[in-house]
Amino acid sequence: MAKQTSPFIIRLDLGNAPDIAAELGHMCVAWAAMEFRIFVLFFLITKIPIALARATFYSHYNARNRISLLRAVAGMILQTEGEPLPEMIELDRLLTKIGKTAKARNQYVHDPWGAWTKKPAAVFQMRLGGRGLLGEGTPIRKTQLFYLTNQIQAEHRQLHDLLQRVRPLLPPLRRQLDKTRFLALAFSRKELPREIRRARRPRRQPSSQE
């Protein structure tokens, strides 16, 4: 940490800044609703038993992995003949935005909070990540949290609206998936061993006609 001219303390709570504490709480509630919406979309797309869907989704303990999980299963369903549907393209872009929002949220949740001894209402956070020799003190204001909460809620509404449009498309799209129990692989001929490339399929014997 850079040497400071005025002493500060690391806060164990934000009782010294109740307005900021309240906005931080609103932001955490909004984000929890966002992750639940991601789970609902994961469940509706896969249509696996909800207990298994819950166990699968919540076994991933961070937003990045949960977003990646949704993106992976959605890519299997929201496509025709190997090409993504417009709804999949929209979902992919929205999940990218949500992922960036998650990073902003993580700073407020994981970085420690501090306050000046002589001015305890002026709170800040200690940004200790990164490769630099010195950490960074970042003042935090109520409006920053307010705008982030609004951003989370706006993206939540976009995800909800997209879900309503995607939902009727899902049953026929799921039926397009291969129902076999085999893992299908595709190779180009140049990726196959020479002996296999040269091998020819046996000719089909003509059926006898009565």
C-alpha cells in the first residue's frame, strides 16, 4: 500500500456510512435475482429434472462459470443446421454484458472497505489485485452503487424478455437433438490417419427382388 499521510482503518461494517450500506445491500439483492434468472433459463433450456438442474448449476460457485454453463447449453439448443439462431446471438451478447457487470459487482463484494479516522463517513475500498507494487485506494460514493444496481436490473429485464421469446421455441429445438447414447465426433479427411483415409466403405449388396 502507498504510504498515507492520514491514518485509516479497515471497516468490519458500514455503520459509519448507512446510505452506502443500503445501496450495497440493494445491489447484492439485484445480483442474486440476476443469478436466479440465469438458473431459470438454464433449467428451461435443458428441461432436465429441476433437482438435477439445481445441483448442476449451483455446483458452480462463481458467476463466470454459471454464465459459461448457460452459454454452452444454449448453444446446443438455439441453433439450426449448425447455425445459431438470432436469439442465441442476442443471448450471447447479453451474457457478455452480464459478465462485465459481474466483475464490477465483485469488486464491491470482495475488496476490503476502509474509512479515514478523522472523517469516517468518507469510505473507500482497497483494490489489492493486479501486478503493481502498490495497491489502490478508491473512494466509493452512493451514486456508483445506485447506477450499478440499475444496470443489473436493466440487464435482468432484458434476460427476462428474451426468455419469454425463446420459451415457445424450445420444445421443437430440443427434439432436433440426437437421441442416441453415443458421442458423435466429426473429423476432416486430412485429420485422419492415411490408412483410414484410404479405406473404402464396403459396397452395399443389391437387394434381391422377388
